Amino acid sequence: MATPAMTTSPMTPPTPRSTNPSTLGWISASYGLAVLPLYAELSPLIYAIALLAIGWRYAIEQGRSRMPSPRQLNSAAVLGCLLIAVLSPQLGLVGSIFNLLVMGCTLKFLEFRQRRDLGLHILALFFLGGLSFVYHQHWIFTLYLLTSVLLNTAALLSLYLPTGRREQLRQASLLVGQSIPLMLVLFVILPRLGPLWQMPQTQSAITGLGEEVNPENITELTRSSELVFRASFSGPPPTERYWRTLVHESFDGHSWRMSPELRNWQRRHQGRRYQPWLTTPSAQRWQGPSSDYRLYTEPSNQSWIYSLALSSSTDQTLLETPVQTLLSPTPLTQKRQFALRYFPEQPSEPKLRQVRRQQNLALPAGGNPQARAMAADLRRQFPQDDQALLQAALHYFRQQPFFYTLSPPPLSGDSIDQFLFSTRAGFCAHYASSLAFLLRAAGIPARLVTGYLGGEYHPQDGYVSVHQFDAHAWVEVWLPGGWQRVDPTLMVAPDRVEQGLDSLMRDQGFLAQDPLSLSRYRHIALLNNLRLALASLDYHWTVWILNYDASAQDGLLKRWFAAGIAGRLLLLTIGVLLALALAATLGWLYRRKTGPDPLLALYLQACRHLALSGSPRLPAETPSAYRDRLLQQGHPAARTFEQITDVYLHGRYAHPEDQTAEIPKLRQLIQQLQRLSRRPRSRNS
Amino acid sequence: MIRAALARLWQPLWSQWIERRLPPATRVQLHHRTLFIFPSRFGALYLLMVLMLYLLATNFQNNLILAMALLLLSLFVTCIWHCYRNLAGLTISALPTAPHFVGQSLRFAVQLTADDRPRYALQLGAAAGAEELLPELQQQGTLGVTFHATRRGWFKPGRLRLSSHYPLGLLRCWTQLDLQQQALIYPAPIAGPLPLSAGPGTDEVSSTHSSPVLPHHGQHTGSDELVGLRPYRLGESLSQIAWRQHAQGRGLFSKEFAAEPWQHPWLRLTHTPGQDLEEQLSRLSYAVLQLDQKQQRYGLELGAWRLDPATGAGQRQAALEALALYGHSRYDH
């Protein structure tokens, strides 16, 4: 017997298929969605390439241009890669990857030839979507990306599903919808690993407090309603909430800066690599009552942590600086969480060494003579008593006509003198700066501290949210026993401290940069409720989704289920099975809702009736063959069934547009058929 | 090299296993025991991309990237079910394949039936054949694999591979079916003079075959065409010479036929020129086609096997079948 050679000939490639017209539409939409949120990370070069490619593609569609040859495309790609390589120091590694991916996706628009090209393109879009979570972590953005995943799925599906766009989208939603339960189970149960290797930091603008304080940069912050961090307390939060962030011990007559010693310390300790074992064990001996709180920080791209004075890092992930602030070993490039413990009675640096004392007394050689004279005068009044001197200085602020404003008259030259004795209008940084100057001039160690004050308390969820407009500056003065906080702004505008800046400054250019911010409209009850609901949603999102780490997972699983490897595995199995069952149910519901083609369903119903009457349709028998066979056999319902078959074939294959009109007709015929096909049976019985 | 060696090792084991799992049948309904699912190359690439996202998520400690990676992984798992459902329940039955000549391409078709739901992107292929794609199957449709016929005889397509990449191309669900299909391949016709000759049995002049019978239409008994032998006269066709008698040294004889001696009805392998058997059979194949077209009577003799002269489609088919299978089975002597 002759059998052809089976193994010698190579496997034939799958039949190439012309691109489904809807595929290009899906991919374009998905591309737009994927690239839009990255607008800030992309180099202008990419925009130029994108415009060029889209214009070209448009010209191709119009028939005014041809597809570029692979050679042209390859040289364009190589050129683009070279340019991105040149720009990479500026973009950073992650930025370069973004730019490369976007460029690849863009050029792919000129290369829709084969299914393989499309597949690779969609893979790149999927990856790009995932990668953009590096920059965006808001819950709204997650919904946005879910849409993008849906579009990508529809694009892939359109390669295999030759139906209309609507059906493609429905099937794609079913696929994604069925995948979500499993994803949730895996998300909750799958063990979390620590970072496997060091990742390059994303390069983004630093936000929040700066290391240099002068009056100008604090007013910048008060115009922004951006969230800085949230803190959740197990009980009620302390009423006085001074979130210490940066300590400025060097003064040059205009700006306050971090001391060079502290800068060196930071440089030594803040490796680029995250090394938990390098965090120094606490130098403090913690004492007194304490309360725990958790900090959920927003990305600031800085390493400074906001903490109540004084706080220790209970999870040992933070460094304690010599000035009793906390520092993260890596910059806060994305949302993070920290467990802290607040010791309100903890003394701060009870023994001030001579070097440190000198540092906190240093003033520029000259300048501000009036302020120096006033300090000398105060010293003469209270030669020994630092505490009394401090009170006298504060009394000056209360007594004189000082005025709190966010838009003070500009100062130049001897700014402290001008502020203290002529303009007398300013905000926290002015008051703090001048008080610290006075104290130093009088020989009392003093320093400027910046951070945030207060924050909005959300009693329902038990957390405090702190925004950029809560930025504040105050003074710490060293009196025997340790550093003590002094807030001169309190003397001038107690409301600022008690009620927050927003109530005080509603019409003073507060939030001038955020016209759309809901914080501007707190006085409208409905909008305020909306704002609070959104804030609550965002809070839970941050706490439960973004910061769901190994320890949170451990806690949750321990609380709900058994611990231990066996328990986990069991849980994982059950969870996955449940998710799959849920997915199957979803698919069943979906099919039941959409149902098969109505004409087909009716036709099959007719076939079932005939099968009951003893003449089932044979396997693989076409509708017309079945009809002819019944006619030949002289089945009692054959004539009716002939009509049914004709209506069905007409509506389904010849003229689908008549379908809706035919359904009632078919129903009627089926009733008739039911009567006819039942008759012989009743006669028999 | 290694791949080929592995394939050699693997192939027999695989055929044995699939033969047990999916025994040959002309009609097969697909279910979980007869369907296989594997990630496609694209699916492997997809999983690699998911792994990269996972590594990225772990290193950035970014839960949203992790969620994205897990969603894409779950999507892959969901696709397994959808990919399976796209083929499960499908009924495949063999359609007959007409005989072809060597050198022609022939298509083995199967009928696909799915009453409950439409099926998409069905591909049918075989190890040596050209694939076909059916983008959408509503209830019934056909698919085929086209082969190139290279040898005469029974052509078996081997196991047909029905597969689908639906829904996302990440996975390939497939089965290998032996629908017991086969097609007869006739020798390719090679043009030339028609090698007609006198009937069989005339080679040996024997008394049993010498009784003259008048030619008549209808059934013929193999030998009644030949009347006898007579001495060869110059100018007579060489094909009429009784070569065997000549070889036996009896002298030069011409075969004498009852009617139309220049139009002997017999096609005989032994009287067909050609370098080898295949060429001879090809020439006979051509002769059968020609004679059938002219609606002339012809008989066929292959070795000891004979087909009595007749005309018509039945005769043509019987003759070509014999030519296709000569040397393979019952014609083999």
C-alpha cells in the first residue's frame, strides 16, 4: 500500500490571514490609552516619531502612500534606538525602556502584515500598561488600565473571532471578567517576595518640602492640595500634630539649610540599595507612654519621613538621624507604608555636645543689626533664664501688630530686621526664621524645623490625611533637658494651628493652583461629602491594595485562616477552585443571558419535537437533508417542518436582516409542529 | 540533529499511544480524552512577558504591577477553558475522496458539525498536506487538507490534525484524527501510441484457443478475439508479430484476429513499451483514458490478471484501479 512520506516534508505554516479590519481599530484605541498617561515620561523625539508614523499610516489608508519596506522600518528603528541611547542619561533606565517600548509600538503601526506582528504589538502594549503603574497608582488609573487590558484582549480576539466589534468586545469582557476572580485569589494568597535585585530608580520631580527653607518655597506648597501622606491611629490621634520632617541647622542670612554634618551622615547611610540589616539599631532609650500609628506615604521622590516627635520605627525599616528625624534608605518613589511608635515624653538630645551647640548658635558674621540688638537687650533682661527670654521673645510677636498672610510684601537685604520691625506681615516661615535668629543671637541653641501641621481627621476610617497646604515651619529650642518645640505662628494666628490653613486663608490665594480641587469647596456640603467619600475610597485603596505586603498578607491570612505551609497550600487550592467555579458560573450566566442565535434556538426546538415523535435528526445531517428525509418518509409534520426549515435557512444564511421579523413566524410554526407531531403518539397510547 | 534524533525516538511511541487513545473511525466526536491543549509559541512569549511583569512588580514592590501580571496569568488560564470548549463536542466525519492521478493535488475533506454553538478559527492540517482554515463554523462546515499525489496506489493522508488557536492565540487545542480516509491514486498518464494488441492467450498457440468465434458485443471471454497465427507478411505491424513464438525459434508469425486486426482491443502490460513498470503502467493509463474517450472497447491484461474488453465508466474505473494497485495487493502475482 502506498503511504506518503510522513516525516520528510516540513510542517506547513498556518494559512496567513488578512488582517481583520477591526483589529487595527482595537490596537489604535489601546495604543492611545497606553501612551496617554505616559505623556510626561516620553521624550519629544517619540512624539515626533508618533506623529510621523500616524501621518504615514493615514496616508496609506487614504491610498496616497505605500507601506514602508522592512528595510526602511528597520533603519528607522535603529535610528530611534540610537537616539534614545544618547538621551538615556537624561531619561534614566526606566524612562528609556518606556521610550523604547512606545517607539516600537508606534513603528509597528507601519508593519501590520502578519498575525505575528500584531501579537507582538499587543504584548508590548500589555507590558507598557503594566509598566505605567510605576508612575500611576490611583484607583481611577487602575480602572483605566483595566479598560486598556480589555481593548488588548479584544484586539487579540479579533484575530480569531470574525464577528462584529460588538461581539468581540462582549467576548473579551467575558474573558477578562472570568479572569478577575482567579486574579483576586492569587493576589490575596500568593506569597510576596522581597526585591530580587536592585532596580534603577525612576527619575521624577521631587515634591514637597525642600532641604532649603526660605519664605518663598513654603508659599508654593500652600497653593497645592496634593496629598502628602496619611496616618492611621488605633485610637484617637493626638490633638497637636506636628509632623517633623526636616531639621535646618545652618542659616546664611536668608535661607535655612540642613547642616553639612547631617548631609554627610545622610550620604553615608543612604545607600541606593535597600539593606534592612544596615539600619542602625535605635540609639535612643525609649521611655514613657507610647502609641502606635502607621504612615502611608505618597511618592515624593525624597527620603524624609514625616513623624510625630519623637517616633521610632517599629518595623526597623527606617533610619534614625542625629537630629531625631527618620530617613528612608530609598527615596519614596511610590506609595509606601511604615509602622511607627510615638513617644510624646521622650527627651530629645538631653545632652547637647559642644560641637552641636556651636552649630545651633552659628549666625552669619553680619547683617540684621536691629534683631541682634534686640536679642542683646533681651539677654540683658534675662541673663540666666533662657525660658523667660523665650517667653519675652514670643510676647513680642503677640504684642506687636503682626499679621498672618500668605502673600507678604517682598523682603530684601536684612530680611529678619525688615520683617520684625517694619513689614510685620508673613507666615510661618517668617515667624519661625526670625524667632530662631533672635534666640541664636541671644545665645540659646535654636533651629528651624519644617514639616506638616495637623491634617484632616477622618473619624470613620480613623486616619489623618495631610496635604501639601498643611506645610509648616516652626522652631526647636534647646533648653536644659532637651529640644523643645516652639511655634511662634501660634502667637499671631492661633487659628492657623488649631483649625488648619484652609479655614483661615480661604480668600488669600489658597490653592490658587488647584481650581478643580474639591478642597476649595469645603463649604458646599454635597461637594464636601463627595470629597470625603472619594478620600475614604482612596485611603482604603492605599491601605489594602497598594500596601498589601508580606506582613499585611500574613496578618490577614492568620486572622481568617490557619497559618503554616499546609494551611496556605490548602487555602490556595480552595481559592483557585472557587475562582474557577466563579468563572464558570459567570460564563454560564453570560451565555444564558445572551443565548445562542434565536433562530437557531427555535430550529433546534423544532428538531427536539420531531425527535420526540420518533424521527430525530441524524448526526451530521444538514437541515435541508433532514427536511427532505421527513418529506420522503411522509412524517405527519413534514410539511410544517419544511416551512420551518425554509424560514430558518432564509433568515440565518440568505437574509439575516429579516431575522427579527421571522422569529414570531417561526414560533407559530413550531406550535403547529408540536400539535402535528404529537398526534401519532396520542393515537398509539 | 538532536531534534531529528529525538523525533525518531519519539515518533513511534507517539503513534502507538495515539493509536490506542484515538482509534481509527470514520466519525469522531471530540471530548476531553481526545483533545490536547498546549501553549502556542505566542503563548510562551506571553507567559515570558507576564514573568517579566512579575519580576518588575517584585523588584519595585508594586502591587498594581503584580495585580496586572496576575490578571494576565488568569487570562491565560481562562483561555484554556475557552480554547477547549471551542473544539469539544464537535463531530467530525470523513467525506469520500475521489480517485486522482499521480501528480495531481487531492483534497481530503471532513465534515464538521456543532449544533450547540458557533466555533471559530478551525484549522485542519496534516504532516505533509496544506492546511485549511475555517474562520467560523455555524452548525456545519467542511475543511480539507490538500496533498500532492506522488505515487500510485492507495493514498492515506495519515492522521489529520484539527486545531484551533481561539480565543487569543495563546494556546492551541488540537487532536489527531484517523478517519480511515483513503484515495486511490492512478498512474499518471504518459502520452504515446496506444499499445493495442491481440488478446491474451495468443502467445501460446493452443487448440483450446484456436476455435474461431465471431466477434460480438457484450461479454467477451478473453480469447475469442484471436483467430490464429499465420506467417508474417512484410509490411504488417510489428505489434502483430507473435514474439514469443519467434523467440521460441518457431519462425515469424503474425497474430490473426477475427475482426479489425489493426484495432485489437487488448491493452497488455507485456506489450507496452517503457523503461520500467511505472512507465508502462503510465502508458496504459493514458491508453485507457484515450480509449474511454473514443468509447472504444478495450480489455486489460496485467500479468495473470485480465479485464475483459468493454466500454463505459465502469470499465474505465476497473482498469484504472487495476493499474493503480498492480503490484500492491491482489493484482500482485
